[in-house]
Amino acid sequence: MDKFVIKPGDALHGSVVVSGAKNAVLPILAACLLTEESCEIQNVPALTDVEEMITLLEGFGAAVSFDRTGEVMNIQAGQLNSMQADVEAAGKMRASFLTAGPLLARYRQVRIPLPGGCQIGTRPVDLHIKGFLLLGASQKQEYGMVELWSKSELRGKNVYLDFPSVGATENIMMAATLARGTTVIENAAAEPEICDLADFLRKMGADVQGDGTDTIVIHGKKKLHGAVHRVIPDRIEAGTFMVAAAITGGDVLLEQVQTEHLKPVIAKLAECNVKTEQTEQGLRIYRKGRLRPMHLKTMPFPGFPTDMQALFMSLAAVAKGTSVITETVFENRFLHAGELRRMGADIKIDSRCAVIEGVDTLTGASVRATDLRAGAALILSALAAKGDTEISDIYHIERGYYHIEEKLRNLGADIRRENS
Ligand code: UD1
């Protein structure tokens, strides 16, 4: 298995082009199942999660072609021949469950593995299923699979989500586009990726309103058609490079970024003494003085994103003073703290709260990526550490970062891949 070896280097300098958003592209690919017509999706990064989604779509009988260099994918879900998800592909990725809503709406049946828990929490799909049942579906769960079906077309209803779950909002929104009548999703998630999915659905002929607020209204249509769509830039990848610039005291320009999606990150970086500047070419990030500590709490959008929490812990580990980080979205998302401690960080965890005393410098160590963002946090810490760092289990990182080592090398980092 591959590992990353990172040597201490200079502050990062230069520019980096942000890829398409993983968390936008996965639901959009699932949405292609809503129509028999061909869809073209642009700005699709060839991430391992994207490859798993292709396997899944092909397993249902869709024809998929992917120009990995041009980052354009064509999907035609003409006549599907299976309503049973490829168990292996679905098991590898929680986002596979996003195919349930479209298939249930179009074919009135689907059989798909229940996503298991993962390192960062139990991550149930009860809210997705509750929504489907309200729209008129029935369900049976056995042998680790959930079977969903409906004798007649789904019917629009009011769906109140107990928590503004991103995945549940997307799944119910997709199912509702082909339901009879009007669906209102209340306490809906408002993440930019929800808006990107809604934009794509509208291009397919769906009537979706209110995305980006906590109430989404969908008037169901009999049929949707093919569409062409360009995926939004990845705000978490952008945020990762912002923290990379900040932690090394560098000066980096992000190209192809939507600054308004990064407001909570920019605000928190400002508290840490990191400057951002909108230029004609993109978003510039730089730091001159010592990093200041921060207090942050993860929240649904527009709050501070949970996917940036581990990265900010790396920053807090070398800031001058005491930082407090509270994780409210996932119940077990501090696994990176143990690995950061191996690099000399001073972190105490009490339930969902982490207290970090900044140290003058971290030291390189052999560490393990425990999940996607935790792995990225280790890379950033290694960039600012004394001595070499080896990061194993980097397959987690490749699920969500496109060519991260090339992008960092272009900014001056000394990072290479080795086969262990
Ligand atoms: C998505 C993102 C992930 C991000 C997360 C929160 C994708 C592919 N992934 O994940 O990167 O960290 O949003 O911003 O877009 N929950 C339930 N029942 C449910 C659904 C969720 O209890 O039916 C809980 C989860 O366990 C978690 C919380 O709600 O504690 C948030 O989960 P959710 O917003 O659904 O995250 P995902 O869509 O899985």
C-alpha cells in the first residue's frame, strides 16, 4: 500500500487550481438515474469515490463514459436492468445510498446495502428512510440490505428533518422530483452542494425552489430530461490549501474558487491572524505574524464545516495559546488527535470538545490516516513539522483529494509517494 513521505520545507508559494467538489458530484451522478436521457457532467475529478459511483451506476445498467483528463462524464441511464446495488461498491462509500431516492422515484423499487458506521460515527440513514416512507414507500430491512418499494408513484408530502442532514435532504429532494404533487422539506440542509444538486435538477426539468434555505419546495414532474452541468469547486479542498498556506506561513493563490462558500473558514482564519484577499485571479491567502489560537464549533452550513475541523486542529496545534474545538455534527470525529499527539501536539479530548495548547513546533513521525480529512490534517501538520513524516493508509485521502501531492509539490512542498 502507498504512503506519503513528507520532508520539512519552506513556506508554500504559488497558485493552485481547485477541483470539482466531491460532495457535489456524487449526488449529481446519482441524480442522472432520474432520466433515461443522456447527461453530461463537467469538472468531475477522478477520485476513488467517483470511480465507486461509476461502478454502482453501471451495476444498475447505466452506460457511463468518463474522460478523466478532460474531467467530463457522460451518463445514460436508459433502460436499467437491475434495481439491486452492487454490494461491494456500495459498501465502500456511504454516498452510494444517494442512488436510493432516484431509483425509488423512477422505478418504484431499489435494494441497497445499509451503509455501516464508519470511523467518525455511526452515521445512520434513518432520516432518508423516514422521508421515503412519508412519500409513500414501504421498506424491509434484512441481511444488511434495505429494500424500498412503492406500489404506485410517490406522493408529495411535508417532510420535517430532525437534523438538517445533507444526504437525507439530497435523497428526498431527488425522490420528490418525480413524485405526484408537492413536497416540502423543512429543516433542510443548506450546504452549497445542495444548491448545486438543485441547479442540476432544474436543468433536468425539475421544479425545485428554496434550496440554500431551511425549506425546500419541490413540485413533482412526470418526467425529467437530460442536461449538461458543471460541478462547483470543492470548498473543502480549497479550505485545505488555505490552511496549508497558513500553517507554513506561505502565500498561495486559489484559482477557481467560490469565495462565498468559504465565509466561515475565512472568518476563522482571520481570527488566527491569516489574511485573505480577493483578487482578479482568485483568492489569495497569506500569513505574516504568529498564528493565533481559535475557538470553533462545527455546525451545519453556514456554520463552520465539520469537514474542516481536523485541518483547523493542525493549525491550532502550532498556534500561540489555547484553542478549543467543539464537534457537534459527528460523535467521534477526533481520531486525528491521537496521530497529531504522536507528532508532538498537546491535545486533550473530553467528549465532543478538544482543548489544544499550541506548541512551538511539531516533529515528524510515522502516522496513519484514519479517515479522509484526518489524513489531510496529517499532511498539513507534516508540512510545518521538524523532521520527516510518513503517512500510511493514504487511500482514505485519495477518496476526496485529486492529485494532492502534485498540487502541493507545485507550491513547493517536499512530498512523495512510496510503496510500502
Ligand atoms: C455529508 C458529506 C460529508 C460531511 C457531512 C456533514 C457527502 C458525500 N458527504 O455527509 O463530507 O461531513 O455531509 O456536512 O456529501 N444522520 C442521522 N440520520 C440520517 C442521516 C444523518 O442521524 O439519516 C446524522 C449523521 O450520523 C451525522 C449528522 O446527521 O451525525 C450529519 O450527517 P449528514 O449531514 O447526513 O452527512 P452526510 O450526508 O453523510
